[in-house]
Amino acid sequence: MPPSLAAPASFVLGLHGRPSTGFLKDAPALLGAITKRLELKRPFYTILPTTPSGDVVVQSQYEDLGSVKLKKTTMEQWGHESVFCHNDLTPRNIIVKPCNSPDGRSDYQLSAIIDWEIAGFYPASYDLSLQDTYLSGGNRLISFYSLLKRQMKDLVPASSPQVSLLQAMEILFESRQRRLAEGSNIPAIIRQRFM
């Protein structure tokens, strides 16, 4: 590529984020933003550097939830696999219109997706894992959640970087839910009983 067409290094690094939260320059910044959003008064996870190479281990405070090792080279791929994500795909943000199916039955067709204010560029697995956090908020129908997770699974690449981010977010989220359920968080307690 001619030097005049090459993106400046700072542009290439700013692959995660959105205007309201800022653009994150690298994978550790993305992981930091995720953990900050999930933070509680009492810790429920630790992030440990394992080697000078930049690998980290995300470990739950709950032994049965385990840990996941995130290799620096794998985390660096998150930026290369970032896509534009809605980040709030819930029933209230989906508009459908009635239509007739080819066999004459009543059906619905997607008309619009609204409320893009928290959209941004993230790994596709980030948007997929956010669905778990919305379920416990009490604003989600379990049937919609199950259908959306099933459909989104086919859209998210099954690459090692995407899988590692899903695993890390699952450990963080499940650890947080368990910590909340230890207290008096009603949605977390209800989720624990039904999931």
C-alpha cells in the first residue's frame, strides 16, 4: 500500500468502542472497559498477568467457574475481527410489521432496528455475550433471548479470539451474577433459579 493511503498507527489501534465511551486503543483496554462496566463493591474475579509476554488469566472468585487464559496474540486479533455492533438488541428496539407469508398465513417482517446510541465497533462475540447480561435485567423474554442467541451464534466467527472473549465474558458475567445473588439482587436470584 502506498504510504499516503496507509492509516496512521493511532487509527489502526482505535478499533474498539463508541463515541459515548471513547475508542479503546487495544485489547487490554477493551477488557478493562468490560470489567469496569461489571464492577461491584465486592470483587468477584481477578485478572492476573502470567508472563512478560502480555498474556493474562481471568479467574473467577468461585472455583467451580474456573478461569481462562487470554494470550496476548489472541487478544490482539479482537481488533482485526471487530464489526459494527448494536449492543442493545432487545425486543423494545426491534420494529416489525405484519405481512403475509407465501402460504397465506399472517407473519411479521423486520421493519427497523432502533436505538443505536450505544452501538460501536467490537468483536462480534462481545455483542453475543451482552445478551446474557440483558436477560437478568428483567426486560427480556426468555423465548426472544433463546432465539436471538441461536441466530447470533451463526453470525459470530468461531475463531480462537472470538471464543476466548466469549469464555472470558462468561466467567466475568456468571461470577458477577453469583455475587449479586449472594446479596439481595432480585433479578440475579430469579435468574439463578430458572437458568
